[in-house]
Amino acid sequence: MTTPSAIDIHTHIVPASFPAYAGRHTNVRWPQMAPGHSCRHCNVMIAGKVFRTVTDECWSIDRRLEAMAASRVARQVLSPMPELLSYWLDPEDALTLGRHINDTIANMVAEGGDRFAGLVTVPLQDPELAARELEALMKSGKFRGVEIGTNVNGVSIGDARFEPFFQVAEETGAAIFVHALHPSGTDRLIGPAGLAALIAFPCETAYAISSLMTGGILARHPKLKIAFSHGGGVFGLVLPRLMHGWKTIPALAEQIRQSPAEQARKLFYDTLVYDPATLAFLIERFGITQLCVGTDHPFTIQELEPVGAVEALGLSASDSDLLLFGNASRFLGE
């Protein structure tokens, strides 16, 4: 039996180093790298505190290729660690930092041959600046699209202020990968550190998807290619409620002209849900053509056997191929 070849649309990078801050502001949350507990680990420092300890798989091509072989992934889509999106910085500072990160991704893609594709970061706290930067980056031919957070300093991405960015993304054919970022409701979590990614992220992602529908972004830009991390969070369960409201509340129907269910089946979602039954549910809800392999490599929460998760569904060969690489190729515009 041949080894399945998967395209993983949800992986992150961190540069091996960052330039010193050279802007005009003080007390800036500018990232730096510091030695970790071993030669293969570094601490990402933000505002003088350890944000996360990361392995050299974040920047080492050889180490990534080893991990890809172990998980039967043929190709990775590289995007920044979400905290590096840095929407809280001054737009010009975020632009400078983003260009360093994007250059790192471009170099990894170039050195990795056909094993990698790249998604950039742009300063979405200034939508006009973000639009111009995305246009230039896509024209360079080095990247397939862009990663964005679910909100920008508390404003959901469906807000009308982000219209210039989404217009350029549609015009350039940029694939947009949406990752939960600084979710609301973390003050209600009770327990050890790390619960935000497990509990708050799924809810945050549902907010973002809903906002793109209720804000009209998806209706105004029907050619957008947008994928959501972690299976779209809890949106698969929210969707029937949104459909009920759409059918029974005239003001909502006026706001959302196209059925939310129809819009949901035009979006992409990764397979990172850790459970075959849940993945099967998402296929039924969103369609076999809308799910792509995602792992969250190389972080602790990653799925180590993404191909096995697909194989566990017992799908036909053609449907498995869609999940493993066909849908991702379409998302990336290939």
C-alpha cells in the first residue's frame, strides 16, 4: 500500500531570531528569542516575559521534514505563530515585524522546494495598510495567502472596517487562514493554564465565522477562500441556531440574504478536532469538499497522526484524497 500524501494547512513558524526594536515607541510588546532549557528549545519573550517555549522545528527545515515524515505529511503550509500577528503594535511597527516574519517564511519555502507553501502576516489593525501590503506580497509570487486572527484588538473580522483587506484578498486570490487569537471569555475559565486553547478558542472561532456572515463580508466577496482552524471551533453546532434565526427573524434574514448553511459550505475547515466522530459530523455539516488536514505543528496541542485520523473514518479512496490533499490544493489556488 502506498503512503498517503497529506497537505497540512495548519502549521506555524517562529523565526530563529528577531531584530532589535528600532521604532519610536516605549514599552512595546516586541518579541525576542532567549535560550531555552536545551539547544533545541528557545523561549519566545514578549514584554520581557516568556510567552512560549518552542522547539527548533519552528525554524529548522530539516527538523520539520523529520516530523512530516513521521506524520505522513508531504507538504506543510507555513504561517506565523498567532501571537506574532501583533495587532496591538503601532501599524508601522507591525509592518516592520511582519516583513521579518514573512521573509523567514519565504526563505523556508524557497529552501524547502515543493515541501512548503507560505501564508503571510499583515498589519490588520490598519486595514488600508494591510490591503496594500497583501497586494504587494501576493504579486511577489512567493506566497499563497495570509493568516489572520479571529479578531483585531477585540473587533471581529466581519466588521465593515476590514472591507479593504477582504477586497484585495478576493482580487488577488489569496487564501485566508483564520486562527483564534486573544479570545473573549478567558476570565470565566477555571483551572490550570492552557484552558483558553481548549475551551475559549472554539467559541472565538464561531464568533468570527458568524461575524463574516452577519456583517455581509462573505456576501460581498463570494470568491474569498477562507479556512478556519480547529474545525471551525463550535460553529458546526451554532449553525442550526443561526439557521433557525434566519428563518424566523425578519431582520436577520434581511441582514443575511443567503442561507447561513449555504455560506458555511463554501468555507474551508481543518481536521484538527481530535475525534473521528466529530470529524465525521463536520463532513456531514460542511461537506466532504471543505475539510483539509491541519495539525497545529509544532506546538503541544498538535495532532501527531493526521493521516490516521482520516483513515479512521473508513471513507472511499476518492473522499480520503479530498481530505488529505485535494481540498487543500483548491484552497491554496493550485
